[in-house]
Amino acid sequence: MSAIEAATLPMLLTELRLPTIKRLWQALAEQSNREGWTAERFLGALCEHELNERETRRIERHKVESCLPPDKRLSDFDFAAVPTVSKAHVTALCEGDSWIEQGANILLFGPPGVGKTHLIAAIGHGLIERGYRVLFVRTSDLVQRLQAARRDLRLPAELAKLDRFDLLVCDDFSYVRRDQAETSVLFELIAERYERRSIALTANQPFSGWDHVFAEPAMTLAAVDRLVHHSTIFEMNVESFRRRSAQAGLAPPAQKQKPTSKTKG
């Protein structure tokens, strides 16, 4: 390769947006010359490196945009403390595949502090690693976002933005309080994603306690019907991890038994 060609190639690779090939081509070219690679093998090696790093960068971008808690991983979840949750089942959900392609949902119920957010965040991380897009949001914040979009006459556009995500995680769903304007936009979101895009939600109360979320019983029934259809439901009714940790911290330290002295008779 001439000096002019060697100087021109990096500019061409920059224009083509191939940063990995631009960084590696000289080293691989030297290796190719030493080992007598064919042109096809040399070109294939360059393209493979480019694709691998492009996938790595894409996953990193999706991790950042997901807003998932970074420390909530499957490897750190205490399955022994929640016997109603199967590790094999959760691991399968992390693979995505058919359920997320069908727009199925995941619903997690249980009192505060039992690991609902941890579990669904871990599933979200697993899905991102497999190429899916996930968005994690507190339900109260999501309602405000949708309500502002409706006020500005851009609700369809906002729903379209959310539609880019394969899984929308609505944390603390049952903390939303009844208000006709707010809960109606939440219902529109559920109806819009029904059987097309997946929703995951965590809730402290079962469906029977959702009368305070939606303004009308008919809206509650319709929302529950859409969420339950094609869904996986986890009942996590165990003692709070946080309560157990607090109780363990408050427990008095064990008293060391004093050795008894022996007297000679």
C-alpha cells in the first residue's frame, strides 16, 4: 500500500463511520501479511471486529437510556427468601424470545421491601443484553409525563416514543392515586401497548385494591383485563428484606458465657 493510500484510508473509514476498522486495520494487515491470509479472511476479520464492537456500544447505549437501577442484577437476588419465585422461570424470562415478541406482560405483587423492583430490574438487564430495549420508570412520574403530553396536544407522539421500547417497566404502580385526568392517560397507555408491546409492573396491592388507581370501576376492569391477558404473575408475599435486615441490626449481640471456675475439693 502506498503512503497516499495509507493516509487516505483513515479518512474514508471515518466518512463510512467504521471506527473499529479504522483503529485495527493496520495491525490486522500486518498479521495478514505475516500469516498469508486471503483477502476474504482479512476483510472478514475486520468486519467481525466492527460488528462486535458496534453491538457492544449499542448495548451500552440501551443500558443508559433504560434508567434501570444498575445494581439490581439476577446474580444478587435471594431466591431462597422468595420461594414462590422460580429462578429457572426468571432466567427464561431474561431470554425474551416468544413472550416479549407477543407483547406479553409481567406483573409482580407483594408488600414493600420483598424485592419486586430488584427482580424486574434484573429481568430488564437480561433483556438488554439480548438486544431488547427497556425503559424503567416510576409510575407516578410516567403519569405526569403523559398528562403533560396530553395538555400540550402531543399524547400520540409521546405514546409513539414509548412504543420504541420492547418492555416498559412501571414501578410502584399501586401508588398512583385516583384522578380522572391522570388515570385516563395511564389507561390509554395500557390499551395502546396491548398485545403489541410488553409492560411490567410492580404493585403493593392486588387487583382488588386498585379502585383508588382508576376513577371508574369499568376502567379498572378493562385495564386489569388487558394486563392479565398473556401475562406472568409473581406473588411475592413474604417478609420484607428491609424489615429483616433492620431487625437483625437491632438484635442485641450474643452474650459470651463466662467460664465457670473449678474449685478443688
